[in-house]
Amino acid sequence: KAPTGSFDYGDTDRWASSYPLCGGPMQSPVELTATRTTISRTPKLRFARGLKDGEVEVTNTGREIKLKLLPKNRTEPLLELVSYSSPMNGAYTFAQMHFHWGPGAQHHGSEHCVNDQYTDAEAHFVFFNSRYGGFKEAVRHFDGLLVIGVMLRGAQQPGGLAFPTLGLENKLDTIDLPGNRLTMSADLTYFKTLLQHAVGNFYSYHGSLTTPPCNPVVTWMVAAKPVDVSSTFLERLRTEIFEDADGTRPLVNNCRPTQGRSGRTITKHIS
Ligand code: BO1
Ligand code: ZN
């Protein structure tokens, strides 16, 4: 048995031998298509608490780049999303955001596939159900987590709604190796705009964490439309961020292949 926390993207079919849940039903990601999909008119989602200026902690975990918000007063969630209709049916508190990306060129880097399209990368905004008070307790419940996925498309000159990199491109050298982290202050208002876009038209289904231990406790909401991100930024993620302490293996291809849908309902929500 592999040590806790150890898994390999070259070997996704064997995750289940160390993490049984990864071989179970209701796994993520999946292919999301407009056909064989239920359409639902969904009331606009509300943010109970919003993002303002804040301190952000950015970590190279060796698997991904992860962003956390650092609240000044730890009892106050910095971002809470509320909806009393399906698929959320409650309030969810923001935990962290991270990216998945590919090796570039002809290879995709998103985990989900929307309308037969993979994109260069995918951002995940991870929330836990506020009724469970924290992530650890939430992963023990069917309705414990909400992850909002935003498909990212590399663009020379991002137009329209572009992904906010928060000035991270000037600081990548400090998080090149796993375990490295930095704290920076950032204007987070644009994240709210992006999330507002994502929760306008989206696909939802019940799935899992896309990494071990693959708990099938995630309400997935994936934005129907991809968002642009600078292709230079993506290329720098692929070449300047490493998965090993020696800085010899670039961190690329941290995306799990799509999993069987096996009878699950996918709903397309239109606001
Ligand atoms: S994902 O959004 O399905 N790719 C995903 C996969 C794994 C996690 C989160 C989201 N992992 C968990 C860790 C916890 C940690 C939590 C919040 O993220 O297993 O230890 O507390 O950062
Ligand atoms: Zn993810």
C-alpha cells in the first residue's frame, strides 16, 4: 500500500488499489454534454459574504498550485455561497481554489469535458457545506462539498471575461518547488465576477474529489462557457513550477481522465 497522500497521475487506473473510493461509482470528472441532459431554470445564486481585498496564501503542493484566503477574523467566512434550490440546497463556505493543467501543445489540461471540448486548464473553487463547519467533517457526508469548475482556455490576448491571476505571474519563482508558499495581498473583487459568471449557466451533477481519496461527496457545478487566461501564464505554469524538490520534473498533466457517468443525471442550469 502506498503511503498516505501518495499517488501518481501516470497511474490513475491504479488509484483504487490504495484508495478504494477511487474505484467506486459517482467519480469525477465526467463528460458534460447538452444531450441526455435535464434543463433547469435556476434562480440566481447569492453570495452571502463577498470577496474584498484580502491576504491570499499560495502553495505549491507538488500536485497543483493552491490558493487560500486568509481571513483577518477566523470566525468569519470570507466567501459564502447560498442557494435554496437544487443542486445546492443550502450555504457553502469557500475553502480553497486550485488549478489543473496539461503539458501544452495538442494536449488538454482540463479535467471536465464540456460539449466535447477539453480546454488547456481548469480552475476549481472548493467549498464545504456550512452546516458541517469544516472540510474534515464535510467529506463524511453526501452533500458535504461543492466544487465550482471553470474551464480555462489559453489566449494570446485574453478578451472579455479573463481569469484573474492576481499578479501571481510576478511571484512564480518563489513557489517553484513543492512545499513553497507565499502570502500576498490581492484585490479579490474580480473573483466574485468570475464566480458570478460561472454560476449563471452551468452543468451540475453528483461526483467526487478528482484526486485520492476520491470521496463521492461533491456537488459539481461546471461553468458552461470557458474563460480566457493568458497563454503565457499557462506556459509558465508548465515550465517554471516543479513537482520534485530538485526542480527537475515540471509539474504538468495533473488532471484525471473522465470517468464513467453510469446512469447519473446531468442538469444544465440556465439563469
Ligand atoms: S477537486 O476539486 O476535486 N480536484 C479536490 C480534490 C482534492 C481535495 C480538494 C478538492 N482535497 C482536499 C484535501 C484536504 C484539504 C481540502 C481543502 O482539500 O484532501 O486535506 O483540507 O483544501
Ligand atoms: Zn481540482
